Amino acid sequence: MPTAEEMMPSPADTRPQISVLVADLRRIASLVATGTQVGTWDGTGTPGWVGEAADAHMASISKLRSKLSPLVNGVQNAADEAARWAEALGAVLDNRIPELHEEWNHVQRVVEEEQRKAAEVPCSPDGHPVPSAPSRTGEMDPWAHARRQELLEDYKKVIDELNVAAQDAAKAVKVARSLFLPDEVGTSRNEIGLHMFEDEDSILEAQNRWERGEEIAKEIEQRFDQGFDNSTELQEFLDEYGDDLEDPFVATALGKEMTPDQLTSGVLQNLRHIHDPELCKELVSKMGTFQVLAGGGTNLSPRYAENQELLLQFEDALPETRVGDLSAHEAFATKMFEAGRKEIAVPWAPHTKMKGTELIAQLVGQAGLDNPHLALGEPVLRVEDEKDSFVKELLRHDSWRLRNYDGTERRLIFPWLDPKLEDPVFGLTTLMDQPEGAATHDSEAVRRHEANRMAGLKRFLASEIMGVDTNGDGVIDGADRKINITEYIMGGRTVNEREIILDGSFQSYSGFPDGGVQFTTVVAEASRPESDELFDVMSKEEREAWRERDEHAVRIAKGYLLGYQNGLDVYRPEGRHEIEGQLPFGYENRAARSLAADVIGPHLKGVSRSMETPVGAGQDLFQEDEGSKRYLIALEGDDVNRLRGTEGVFADLAFDGASEYGKAAEDMARGRIPSIQQPSAVDKLLAWAATGYQKDLDASFAAAPVPLADDPRSRITEASKDWTHITHTLFTAPQGASALQMQAVSEQNEMWRQRMETGVVLTKAAAGMLKYPGVEAVAEITDHFLVQPGLADAFPADFRAQDVTRSGRGMTEEFMKGILMATAAEEVDFSQARIPLSKLYDSARGEIKVVDEKGTLLPFDSMSPNSRGRFFDYLTRELADWEFQYAVDAVSDEVTAANQERQYVVSHEDARRAGGLGAQELEEEEEE
């Protein structure tokens, strides 16, 4: 048996060395603080070593003096951390390790005592041995093993805690050292001075750039406040300070000098005198960039990325960047809210008023359009329970402004701005998606800042808001409900009649000036599930934060889905029910359909489960499975019915790419090779469904490599049921669909049918390129396995759309059967099958190849259609005691149920459209 010292060795006793280090650090701190002329200088004169006559050096000495305080504090902190670690090491060496060793030895002594007793054989009086009493030796083995494991776990915990203390001490020493003289710095006076004032990665350089930023900020504030009487003066201002307004250091400092009120009123005042469109646009963009950065935003454009990284790295160590208990960025964001609530008179139209939120949104929006490396900061996006914020104020005013109740006017601050900025929500969303360069940036400070910004964006989009018109009655009152912000932005901002707008200038509006592309891009990023690979090694706090972000992502995706549906339901511009055979909301926002799949796709499982079994009122999320980390969307019955009806989201998404499929059909009919440029929304959703189903099958096969039907660990049937309803919905045009809907679905289905017949789409390589694919991976899957293959084989020469109105049932069953077979072929342990795979070698006298001559299963994507059919028969018939046939039957049953439910939905839709007694009876039936 290994000894206690062998199993739980004591760490090296380095306390003497630590004691020397602590003494040295404290000596350095004392010498710098009290043993140098600069350190003891009281600011009233020039230290003697410089020379009394050298007054010109006063500013430099003052700056150096200000840099010594953080140096002294850092060195002293390093000494304290090292001393604390020495204390922790002593406690481990003197107490904890000896205690663990003693307990280990105690366990060994108990075991040895029991073994000694067992070796003694009692004898009868006549000297003959008799059977001994039952021995406890066997009973002691499990106890001893368990106790030793507990001791080893305690030992690991002790060492881990000691390591953390050591790392903290090492970091403190490293930081303190880097503040003064890193290894690469020389020892000459010039080399030290160069490092202290020009090292791009030091706190001293950050301090130096901050002080420069403060000086320039004061100049900018004074010059901007003076105003510009002509284009020449404005051009001179932009030439001198334009670049500085985009510098994170200068912008943060300027945010302490200039309020958002000064900014908005100043821009309006100055624009009245300038008639050069490009100059006006540049001023708006530059001042908008300043406002974004002053509110904690990010500018990662190549010119400013270095300064941005430096500020993020050392901002907390610069006391000047705080305003009381708030950071300068938080203080500025608070003032943005206050400025946003005010009404501002337009100088050249005294009777016209604009809301501060609209002015600010135009400024920052123009900056966002001009600079893809720019992003809003978390302080501006921050929402806290019932507290107000700038973003909520903007949304509330926007809801009023769409209907022009408050007397303010929506207009561009000058006519040469991008017209899309007339929508303030659009202006803000230009700065919500991830800035270019953030994803690949090698700076930990930048990555940490972006993660915090994204968490803030998730909280904002997942939160709810009151004070907006949610029922579309044109009145904001108690009848309006609290609504998810994503749902409201997506589908709650439509305007049907121009008469609602008092001045008649706004007309009907689908909610987005760009077809919903920018907002959907933002939502796709915010709703994307995070990887859970490191979940098991996270701390408790990290796990809670991860779960919160996951919950927010689900709420955002659900809000987008329901908002999309709301838009389809209510948007009827000037009474029009359709445009080119499509619902107006979907048609006018058709550019976002493909991107919408990037939002909905990762969350399809919850949608499908809800289609199978809707939840009750008030339940909006539920966890995936018992003990699962992730959340799923949960939908009520009415929402499910709307989503999969003829006027539902999935029917609308079927139009995406339909024209390309139709053109491909025409090309083939005329003997030309068709071309599909990119996967459609439904292509992407089917790829997400395939990867989701395959992932669940993987988990089931991992738990039960031999998927016996009576093994509770095997969940093939449950996984199949989970994915049937959404797959069937994607492959099936709703009953009662228009001719255009039928054509779109049928042409798309034909493409997938051809792919399935080749076995390509359904292979594990296609469906499971990554354990949990991101949007990019799914796009790659659909592009590689659906778009790129030669499409000449996908259409017969005499192809016509009306010839391929295929059964949604057949497509669904074939699709899921293919994934089931492909995954089973790679994951299932067939060595324990009642009928071995080798029996398939002679199928049809060797004409149908399923296994090779050694009895090894062929790769699924290399099997012919007949071979795949034989393999399917083997799984479902010859392995009847396994779960495959149950899963296949479950898919068939769920398809039948889905068809019935869709028919029920359509009958309700028809009755409601017709009105009258039938509609009344249906409403009574629903209430029952």
C-alpha cells in the first residue's frame, strides 16, 4: 500500500525565500515613496536634482510624481499578497498535510488490525481447529477505499486553494514589476524614461494617453461651444480634432466635459450655418462616434484598436476615469437618458420639436453606418428591472411617435443623412452587432469587454417593457401588456394607415427601413447558444452566469419568433392583405428571411416540442431534459397554431429562395444547368433540424450503445418524437395554402428529395459536422451538401413544378429515417446484436452491399439506395427487440397527429376569416 507521503506529498517549503521577497518589495515601496526627491516632493517647488532654475521641467516632474503613487501601491500590494501566500503555505505544511497523513495512516492501521484478527485461528480444548467467527476483513475494503478517496479529494482541494493563492501572489508581483522595470527594459536613464512614457502596454502609458486626452477634450469642448459660422471653420475643426473624436481616450475624457445635451443642441446649432452635405455628414458621424465611446462603446478600427485595448486594460486603475461611484462611461450613459427625454426645438424651424432620443439615435446611427468596427457599450444598453434607461425611453417614445401623439416630429436633422436613420430604432441597432475585429482579437481585455457587452445586449433584448402599444388599437393604456423587447421591435412597430399620422408624412410602415436585415443580424448573434463544453469545470458563479445567458438567448429567439408572427398577423398596409401572393409583412421584410433561420434554427427543438404538446399560459421556458443545462422555447397552443398556419412564420419562410428554385426548374426544362446561389431559410432550418436530431441520437447511443427497447437509457423514440413536428412543418405546405405557397414548398422538396436519394444530406458527416454547430457551420452544411452538388442530376429534363407536389409525410419520414440510419451506422454497437451484421453479406446473392467481406458495415454514404433499404430492414425487423421500429412508428404517429392539428388550425383560420356563427362556435369550443 502506498504511503501517505507518496499519495499526498507535501509542497516545497519556500517560506524563507518568500520572506526575503516580501522584505525586498516593502523596501522598494518605502524607498520610492520616501527615499526619493520626486517621491517626497510636495508640489511647491522643483526638486533639487533637477536644478532650481529648470522651471521648464516642472510639468514633467509633476507627471512623474503622479505616476509613482500607483507604483508604490502596486509594489506594496504585491508584498502583501506574497506574505498572505506564505501564511497559507505555512498552514498547509504545519497543519493540513500532517492531519491528512495521520488520517491516512489511521485507515491503514485499522485495515492491518482486521487482517491480523482474521489470521488468528481459534482451537478447541483438545487442540483441534474450529471455524472462526465471521471476519470483518472483507467489509473493511470498501470502507478503506472510500475513506482514502475522501482524503485524496481533501488533499486536492488543499493544493488547489494553495495554487490559487500562489497565482494571486504571482500576478500581483508581476503587475507591480511591469509598472516599473520589465526584463526587456535597460538600466540607463533614457531607457527607463522611454519605457515609463512610451510603452504601449503599461499603465504609465495609459496614464500618459489619458492625460493627453483630457487636454484635448478641454480644447474640443471650448471650440465646439464657440460654434462654426461657415464651412471653413467647421473644416478646420474637423481637420484638427476629427481623429481625436474617434479616439477612446479623448472621447471618454470629453464625456466628462461635454454633456449629451450640449452635443445635440450644439450639432443642431452648427448645422444651420453649414450647407456642405459632406461636411455636415462628417460632423454628425464624428460626434456620434464620440457619443458611442463616451458611453462605454468600442472602436476597433485599425487606427484606434491599440488605444482601445490600452484603455480597456487599465481603465479601472485610472482614478480619473470615475465620476463618484460611477465610471465615466456609466455617468455619460445616465446623462444620455436624461437628454433623451427632452424635447429640442429645431433652430431653422422654431415651431418644430424633436425628441432627444431621435437626435441621439441619428448621430450614433450615422457613426454606425460609417464604421463597422464601432459598437455601443453595455452602460447604454443596460436595463435594470423597473429602472428607466436610454434604450427603453427610445422605444417608448418611438411607439408614441409612430402615431404622432406627443406633438414632436420625426425628421432627419439634415436631409443628406441616410434616410433609414429617420427610424431611431434602426439607428441604434447599427451599433448592436459585434464590431468587426472583436471575434479574432488577441487581447484578453477586448474579448472580456465584448463578452460583457454581449451579455448586456442579451439582457436588453430579453427584458420586457411597458408603455408601448401592444394591442394595435392606437392607444397606449392599461389594455396594453408588458412585452418582450425583441418581440416588440420585430413585430410591434408596424403602421397600417397613413391617416394615423397627423401630418401624413410617414404612411404605412413594416417596422424596418432595410427589410429587417440589421435587426435580425443583431438578434441572430444575441440568441446564438453558447458552447457548454467547459460547463462542468466552471465555478458556481460562472455556471449561474452561463445559465442566465442561455435563458436570455432563448427568450430573445422566442420574442423574435412571436414578433415575426405578430407582424404577419397585423400588418395590412392601406388594407392590402397580400403583395404578390405573400403577406405584406413577410414580403416587405423578405431580405431578412434567410437570416431569420439563423435566429430560429438553434431553438427549433423547443418549437417542435411545443407543436407536439403546447404548454399552459404563463410558462414560457422549460429545460431540455432532466438534469440538462439548456433551456428550450415553450409555446402556448394559440401561438403554435398561428405559427404553422397558412399565415404563419414557417409558411412565410418557404418563400425564401422560391424564385431561385423556380428558375432552376425553368432552366432544367430548357436544358440549362441550374444555379442556386445560397441556401434558403427552410434549407437552413432543415439543416438545424438534422443536426439537432442527430445530436440527440448521439446522446442516446452514448448512453445505450445497444439500444434495447426496454432499456430506459435508450431514448431514440423520444428524440424522434421531439423532431418530427417541426420537420413535417418545414416539408409541408399548410392545407389551404395558396398556389404560390404550394409551388414554393414543392420545388424545395424536390431538391431535398434528390439529395436524400443520393444519401448525401442525411449522412452523419452532413448532419453532424460539429457537436453543436453555429450559424456558420449550418450555412456550410447546406452550402456543401445542398447547393454545391451538381444540380443537373436533381431535375429530370421534363421537370415541372406541378409534377412534384409530394407528400409532406413521405418527405418527413424519409428525412428522419435517413438521419436515424446514418447515425446508427456510426454509433451503435452491433457486436451484441441477435443477428450479426455478417449475415447481410449475401443479401440478394451479394448484389446488395451492406457489409464488406469481413462483415464490417459499409459507410452509409457509400451505400446504394437498395443497400440502405436492406440496412433499414435489418434495424427495424431483424433487430425487433431493439428500439428502432418503435422510433419509426413514433415518427409516423406524430406525422398523423401533426396533419390533424394543421387541418384543425386551417379550419379555424377559415372560420375566423368568414366570421359569423361558425367563428362563434369555434371560439366557444376553444374556451371549453
